[in-house]
Amino acid sequence: MVFELRRVVGGQFHPAVVKFGLQMHRGLLRGSTTRVFGLLHTLSQVLRDYEAPAGKELIRDFDATVLKPSLEFLHRCRPLSLSMRNTVEVFRQTLFGMENTQGDNEVKLKMLEHIADSTEFIRLAREQIKLTAAARIVDEDVVLIYGYCALVTSIVKYAKEHLKKEFKVIVVDTGPDFEGKLSLEELCCAGIQACYTYITALNVVMSKVNKVILGADAILANGAVKGPIGASQVAMVANSRNVPVLVCCETFKFTETVQTDSFHFNELGPESELLNLTENLNLNPGSTSAQIKTLNLKYDVMPGDFVSALVTEIGMLPCSSVPVVTREHFLRRA
Amino acid sequence: MSSDCLVELKTNSFKNPTHAAQVTLDAVRNLVLGNAWTCAKDLFNVLTPTERCLFGAINENAPFARNLILRCLKIIRDDYTAIYDANKSLDTHTQKPSVGWDAQPSYAVPFEDLKERLLDSLSELSAEMELNALNMAQHAPQHVHTNDVVLTMGYSPHVELFLKTAAKKGRSYHVIVAEGGPEKLGRKMACSLASEGVAVTLISDAAVFAVMPKVNKVVLGTYLVMSNGGIRAMCGSHLVALAASRYAVPVLICSTSSALVPEYPEVFEESMMHKAPFHDFAPKALCVMKDGTRPAMCNPMYDYVPPDLISIFLFNSGGYVPSYVYSLRSELYSLEDISWIPGRSPDGEKLSQ
């Protein structure tokens, strides 16, 4: 696979890039934040080992000969998430902002510092979100969570273990990945009273829920939330029963893209996950499976009006505040 | 003897809704053929307790048997009244003219031609039942057009027949099938439709909202139809209907009038949580809490979809809006047989019994 990709993209890659690409390709890195951490770590390793050829300028050469092809390679391993694109954009902006800096070593040191700062910033943001969101959980709550999101499970666990709240959690899961099992396992280990259900039962369980907490992969400039596939359905049913929906998301995931449907920038899972005709069907698979297509989307876009509040490290915000926050970020960097 | 032929019904060994209705109809026909009764009242004495017994039955197909008994009760009442009126008008000159409401018929007068008339009506009902689904599917070409994108969830024989009929009538359209719960019966549906040459795309239940903007029509099957026009259908139907209403996509419910129960949804609230077996998706031994207990699992069989999320019902007798279903109820069933049911009458009053 790697060789094939190398041939397509052309050129040699740093071992860290290849390793990270394969990890993404095999789905070993769960969650977009994990992948952003991975990306930052990879970038720091690549940058550290990079020496500008004689007579070339470090910034431009690094960008053209190392960064761009590496990202192209990574993108082919697995499409870069919006939060990764954001991270790359900020990285490049910072890089080009150093054109006046003297000495290649100085630039490299400053960039490594930037990467370390970014990593720390994300870590602290998650910590802050955990505190803010956990404070919203009160005794006798019934909290609904969907699939697996490390941030959301950490919030629920914090509310139980540190704030000593007594509440119940309903874990809603869906195929083909059944990531909710991971959440359930973690919650059970933490001693939280949890109930497990399938996404089709949403309407039935929602009557007992009084808070929905979701994670997100990105928040778009029109207030839409890009989350794991099915999250918008959870929010929709919650909305129909007037149950508040909290979406936990770090502000580095706020993007300037706008989207009104789920088809752009999506990822497709393997067809075999949905269509495994050999099992438990008495129909003739050979003749019919060719005519059956599958659409195994991995993300969906939730309209902003389903969301009661975004929980971010800078506080609880409405979805309409996203463009303001991204502009502030931009101005601060400039 | 008369009650013997209904014992089978009470033991609830129905295979599917059609089977339940067929077995019940045969039992009622045998009852009518037998000599254990002389007047209509004797029939009520056998059928009414059976109907009430079936109302409380756990079996998922029992409501269809019960609905059929209610239909038969209505037929007996109508036939009796018709004969009674015919005989009355013959000697009307000897009686005082009646003013206002007629007294409740006693159903106690034995008429010789009642048996024959009942048997005729029952075979009519039997013929109607056989054609139920086919008649419903005849509406398909009106609703499914070439280049349409239709979304359905899980497997329903009525929806299958409906969509296949549309395909046979030369409509070339696209169907998106959602898996439909942990049992994934949607795959059966997808294979069945593909074998008819329909273009099928299979999606997971989580992707229903994501694909809804591309859909022209949602077609769902149902288990029961309530008198208020709501449905008790496969778990997940509410989700699909809600997503459709968000994108203003019409929701068509394919069913037959034998699924129409005379109750209102509040009667079913308690029995809503029938548990389906947990099949393959339960995380088995891996989730044991610290104190050794296992987390609770919730896997309901049915969902309730309120009438405001439904656009059209397609029954064998035609298309209806949800608000008209209560009228169909009074057409099919006699108020005397269903007035004991707790709940409200169609005009919103609490019934006295």
C-alpha cells in the first residue's frame, strides 16, 4: 500500500509520515483529536530531521518539497479531517510568518515551539471543556451519549468521580462500528449506571432523557456541526422532545467552511461492512449483490438549530458564534 | 362445541398477521356453520369473550385475530339488523309507527335466513382479505414515479409488494433501504427488491438523516394503525418519519385495514416496551460493572409514530389521511363492540363504560 501511494504521490517520505499514514489508514487512531495530535507529532519529527539544501530557503523549500507531498500522502491514506486541515493551515501561516526570522535553526526551533504550544493548547482546552460540561450534570440526570467520543466519556466520568454526581447514562450505538461498546465499557468500569441501546430506539428512550452530550469533528461557519454519522439524528429526536443538546468541541475545530448537506467532505467506509450477503440470508447472493449499492457514510452534518449550546474552552456558545471565534483566532495570529 | 373452535385462537399459535386472520375467519365460519346457536346473541356470547381475551394476549399477531373477530361481530350485527328491518317492514302496518330512535336491537330473534346470509358475508370478507395486499399495492404507480428516490427501513411484506408493483408497472426508480435495527432485515428487503431489478442502495440506520435531502418519498410498513391515525411500527420508524418531516418529504404508510385497531395510543403505552431478543449487537460478557452487575439494555420492538408525521395511509380500500382513520374505524367496527375499551371516543368524550 505504501509503495503504491509513494508511486502515486511521488518522492520519499519521512518514516514518521509513513507510520502515521498507515495508522490512519488502518483506523487505529480513533477520533479526530487523536489524529490532530498524531499530525502535530509527525510534523515535529519531520521538521526536526529536515535540513534545507544549500542555497535554498528553509521555509519555502520545506513547504514545497516536504510538507505538501507528505500531506498529499496522508490525505490518500485517509482523507484529512477538517480539524486537521485547520491545524495544517495554522502551521503554514505560522511558518510563513517567520520569513523575517534570521537563521534556519531559529526558524526550526520556533516552529517546534509552535507545535508544542498547539498540543498543549488542545490538551488544556479539553481539560477546560471537561470542567465546564461536567458542571452541567446534576444529580438524578439521565444523560444520553452517542457512540464513542473520548472527550464526552471523560466529562461523564469526571462528573461521577470528582463531582460525585449520581446520574444515569444511556449509550446509543449504531452499526457497523458499534463504537458505543467502548463508551459502555469505560462507563461501567467507572461505576456509572449505564443503559445500552440501538439508534432505532431513540424515540423510545428519549422520553426519559434530560440531557444529550455529543462530541464533534468540526463546527462549520454556518453553525452546522460535523459529527459521527447518526449524531444529527440523535440531536433531531432530542430536539423534537425539547431535550437540550450540548455539543463539546475545542475551538481549534471551528472552521470557515460552510456546508448544508452531509455529502461533501465525507468519508466512505468499506461496502462489506453493510453488505455481507453470505450471512443469514437465503437469497442468491451472486445475482443480486451486484445490483445493491451501499452508502457507508462516516460523518454527517447536523443543522445548528438542533444544538442548544456548544461547550468550548472559552465558554458555552451558540452555534451562530462560530464565525466570530474563527475571525478572532485569525486576527490574533496575524 | 361452540367454544371449542375458538380455543385455538386463545392459545395464540399464529405465525403471521395473515395466518392469524385466516385461522380466525375459519373458526368463525365453523361456528356459524355449526348448530350451537339459534340467534345472533348466541354468537356474541362466544365471540365477545374471545375478542376480549385476545385483547390482552401477548402474541404479536393476536391483534389481527381480534380485529377480525370485531369485523365479524360488525357483520353479524349488520346482517341481523338488515333481516330484522326487512321483516319489520313486512308487518309494519300492524305496529305502531316508531318515533325517534329505534330501541337497541336485542339480537335475540332467531331468523332462519341469518345463517345463509352470514356465510355469504363471511366469504365476501375472506375474498377481501385475500386481495387486501394486492389492492393496496395497486396504488403504487400513482405514488412512485420514474427517477424517484424512495426511502424505506427494514423489511415489510406490504412495502415489498408495493415497491415491486411499481417496478412491474415500468417505473424505474431508486430505493434507499435502511438496515432497520440490530436485526438488519433491511438487507432482506434490499435483496428482494434488487431481484426485481430495482436499483437499491443500502445504508445504515444512522445515515437516514444524512441522505434524506435526496429522497422524494418515504414508504414505511406498519404493525398496527391506531384510531387517531398514529402507527405502532417497527422500531426506528419514528426516526425516519421525523427526518422526513424535517425535509418535508411525504411519508406513505403501506398497510391493510386489518391492521387498524380500535384503540387510541394511550391504551398501548404500558405494553409499548415489548422486548425483542437482543441478537448480535449486545456486548456480551465484556461489560460487567464493578459490582458484577450487567448494564441495562433497551431493545424495544415497536415505535409509536404520531399522526402529524404521516402524510398518507395506503390501505386496500384506498388512500387516507391520518385524520380520517377514525372514520374508517367506525366503518369497520361496531361501536357497541368497542365501547368497553378504555380511552376516548372519536369526538373526544370519555366513554361511559
